[in-house]
Amino acid sequence: MATYHSNQNNYWYQYIRHEDPKKIEAALHEEFISTKHDKIHLDIFGHDLGNNSKGNVIMIHGTSVYSRFYAEFAYLLKSNGFRVFVPDLPGHGQSSGIRGHFTMKKITDSIEFITAHIKERYPGKIAIMGSSLGGISSLYAVAANSKIDLAICHNAAIFNEGHHKEIIKIGAFLRLIVPLVPFFAKIFPKLKMSVFKYLPKKSLVSTEYGSKLFDNLIQDPLIASKYTLISLKTQIVEAPKCPPEEIQIPIMFINGENDKLFSVTFLKALFQRLPNQENEFQVIEGADHLIFQENTTEVVSRVIPFLSKHL
């Protein structure tokens, strides 16, 4: 774990494992783009690549976190010739909105807006990839958005098929309260619950580095540490625009071998429902959930051939 004196502006330096965070910061271009309802913060790596870019990649963050939790990964993709766009979803990071308040539809609508923004301003095809809730959001996005050319999903699920149970299986408390969430969300839609009730440390990491990473994360002033009941409800009942059997673009699933949230076995069953013959399934051996932080260079080496082939 790199050690830096951090304030709210550069707290994310603590998530950088190998590269110089100041060098990463110098390489990014920051924008705020406005939708009808939100102002979305967007980090761009490779803003100046022009026609020399190998293609455009949208990177969607996971639960509670924000764009710069993935800064080292995005920087390494940029170093390999890709232009990378890393937004803070509404209600997260530096984007507008009530902290931790969203629906899957709002996420996919935001991604569609970001995709259109990229199409208007940058040449090349567009890939989407995401981690954890971001991986699921990426799958929902390609089910709804024909402008995306390929996807890479770290974790994936179809919430209305009961797949949220893969997350809550790790806690007896959640098994009791989750059936009540849709009802109480109607009465107290903005009532909040800590995400660490269903994403405890033991479910995410097992290594010394991962433990330090998690401890730093829960102290981050920019994380959305609590989600509203509406946000929890959407992860229980909301369906994608079309089933996975109808998603025609190339998709890679990538997962840590020891991921406790979504197991390799579970994801393989979902993966087999995808029709494209060029889809790929990658497993990072010995890895836990936070593969983009703990196994950064290994993940980069797995995704670059897939991106290069299809972009």
C-alpha cells in the first residue's frame, strides 16, 4: 500500500498500488456533463489521443465508490492506447444527486447519456466495463443501449430473477430484512442503510493489502457509505430491458476465483445464456472481489486482447 499525505482532493492516492499517483493525476482530464436531472463528474484518460486511440472504454464503478477508485487501472488502459471514461454515477463521488439514491434505470439512462456524449466528440467504437455493481450495470446498459459495441463485466446478475440472493447469502441479518425492503421502500424511499451491512469486509478481501485497502475505503470522504431503500429495492426487483439471451454483442465475464459475492460457478451459469460465440470467460486465480485494485496488472493483461480484438 502506497503511503501519501491525503486530503479530500487526493485521498484516492491511497488506492494506487504500483504507479505514481501524481503521474496518473497529470494524465487525466476532468469534465462535468449535464443530463436533464444530474451533473455527472467524468474523468477521461487519453483525452488528447485523437485518432490515435485504439477505441473508447467506459468504466463503471461499483457500490459506494467513485471514478478514482479505478484510476490506476484506467491509467494503464490509457497507456496501452485506449481512451477511458470513468464517471461518477448520480449520487456518487462528485456527481450530483442524493448520496446513495438511484435506480438501475437511472444508472442505464446516465450511461446512455455518457455514450451519446462520447459518440458526438470522439472517434471510434465504444466498450463498457464495470466492477461489482458496475459490472451488473454494464450488463443492464448493453441490454438497453445499441450504441455500445462490447462489454466486460466483473460480476453480473439479473436482479428480478433473484440473483441478489447471491449477495445476501453471506449474512443472516440481510436474509431477514431483504424481503421487507420493497414494501418499506414505498413508505420510506429515502431511508438509508449502510452498504457494509451486506458488503462486510470479510466478503470483499482476505489479504493484508486488501484489508488495508478496505480500511482506507471506509474512511474516504467521497464514498456513498449508505444506500436508500429505493436503491436497495432496485437491486432486488428491477429487470434489464431485454434478457441476456438477446444480447448480441461480444461480452467478457471476468471474476476472482475466490470472489464471495458472485461465485465463478454462478457466473458461468449466467454466461452460458449469452448467445455470441466470441464471448469470453476469464478467472483471476486466487483473487478476491477487488480485482481492479488488488490484481490490477493481471486484469489489464486479460482485458486488453479482448478490447483490441473487438474495438
